Amino acid sequence: MLLACELAACDAPHAAKPGLWTVGAVQTLYADGAPKTYPIADDAGLPGGVKLEKILDFDQGMLAPRATIADGYNGAYLTTEVWSHFDEVWLQPMYIPVTVDPTDGTLTPLPNGPSNWIFGVGLGSRFYSPFWQMVYVEVKADTPQLTSARQVLDGKYPLHFGPGRTVSLLPDGVAPPLPLTTGTAWVDGAQTAFVDFGKQTFTWNADGVIDELPIFVFLMRKMDGTLVAPDIPTVAGTGPLGSGGPPPPVVNGQNRYVAYWRIYTVTLPASARVFDPLDQLNLEGSGVPRIMSYATIAQGYPETVGWVALNPGGENGVGGCFGTDGLLDPHGNTTPGHCIWLDSQAAIENNVDHTAIQRTDVTVTCPFIRVGVSDVSPIK
């Protein structure tokens, strides 16, 4: 009996292996010969995984902006970390040396503040995340340069715990798109580059686990029946799955979206189509069903290119919502038969069968860099 059990165990499926890909890991994969289209996290419920080119523009040596839709408007984000089969991602400490005014207790960062930052965990750790709690380290003005978390803790300096901040560590030779810039700080006694996405981009629970929100990836069924994720914008959520997508917080006059997301797939019904009147998305060879021709009026809505509508009409768009000016308008349209755009969490949850929305085991760091036509200004 024991032998039979042992033999059966040999054929049992292995537990999924957790994976973490940073920008440095992606850069290394490419340098070792992986093509730009090489998929990572492709065993965790996301067909096709995440292609390397979605993280890095290798020709430019820059982080690659990705298109998304949030609350009915276009936006863009960068992807700096990808996790698969991680149930939780944790808050980590980021130490900031400060002096204290003895008269009123005011904390003042040392000159050239960011160059004195000390990250508690480096890229080589499985516990690394770009979600840091700012911990102010009380030092004297003549204290020697601190360069590691061990020095901070061994020195028993007074600590003052502050807010959270999203800061991704970067390898040499990679930059973010302007107006974002890189800085250099310390990890384990060595300098490392980083890009700072600022404060108020995530929250965490009492155990230090980062709270996640859904980001939706559309799946379409090819003629052979397989599901694929066409290269079209994602849709960013604003609340937990099933919440209906509450309004995002507004900070400094801008909608603020989180930086940490759980990917959910949305399998589209057979009637849905991607709006692409000028064939800008190169979907012809993708094998997914698409509208073959459009009314001329469709070219007047460039802001909806890549969006998905549930009711476009016939294969050529004639007679459907893609064929009439009054039906295409995506904002506040109450005309009978108007396009039902899946352009927000609320639109997805209100119009798509809930069984078609599936949780994956992929989470990502995707800080927004643009909302509408405005660059996102990081909160310092």
C-alpha cells in the first residue's frame, strides 16, 4: 500500500513555484537571448503571460508605457515588478536620515535627501517589493554616512514611522520616460538607482500586506476556440472586485490610482469587438474576431481606439453602434442603442457575466504616469 502511494505521488502535480520579476531580471533575460516577446508569469492564469516588451523598451533603454483605461478615460502606466503565485506582497522599510530640531521636534532630512535613503531590502531578495514605509532615522548632523539597514538597526537610532511610498529599484542603463527621473540611494552598503513614484499610491493592512485592486485584461476566443489576450488597453479598477468601481480618490487635483494590482481576466462574449477603424492595433494576424470595415464617422473617435464594445453590430459595423456618430460617443450617452463600452470597472461588472471574470495568480506594480491628457505628478 505504501509503495502504491509513493508511486501515485510521483505523478501528482507539483505545486506552482512563486516567481518575482524585477526590471533587472527582465533586462537579464533579454541580455541572455530571450526575445522581446518572451512571456513571464505564463503559468498563472493569464494566457500569454506578460511579455518582456511590456516592461522594457529595449531599443530605448527605458521603461515601457502601457495603455490603460480608467473610469472612461485613457491613461498610461509603467510595469516595474511582476509576481506569480505570490499570495501576499509585503511592506518594506525605507530609512531616511533626519536631524531633529530640539525646540519643536521638527524632522529635517539631511542635505541631498534622496541620496541618503537606505532601502531595507534589495533586488536579490524574494521579499523585495517597491512598497516602502518611510522610516525617519534620527541622527546627528555629523553622523557618518549610513549605507545599510544593518547599520541603522545596530546603531539603535530613534525611529519615526511615516507614510508609504512607491519606489522601484532599477538596474544600470534603464530610465523612466520624462518627466520622471532616476536617483541613487543605498542598499546593503552599495549604491543603486531608483525611480520614485511618490506617496499615496498604496495602502496596507495590520500585517504589512499590500492591499490589491483589480486590473482587467480582456480575453477573446479565436476561430480555433483558444483564448488569447489581444494587445489592447487594460481597464484599471478603483475598488475591490464586486464593489462596482467607486470613484478614485482625488489628490492635488488629480485622480489617484494605486500602484499594486491583481490581474483579472475578462472573457468577452462572442458579440464584443475591439474598436479599431484604421487598423492601428495590428489585430489582423491575431486570429480574434474583428470588424472588417467601418463607417467614415468612426474615424472621429480616436480616443476609443482599442476600447471594447459589447454591441458593435454586424461584422462591418453597419447598423450597429460603430456606424453612427450619436451612438459612438462614450461619455454620458443616453441615446437608445449607444455603444456599451467596457471602459471602467463599473461597466465590466454591470455588463459582463460574473463567471467570465476570473482571478489570476499574477500581480503587478503599475504606477500611473498619465491620466487623460495630463501627466501624473508624484506626491513627494
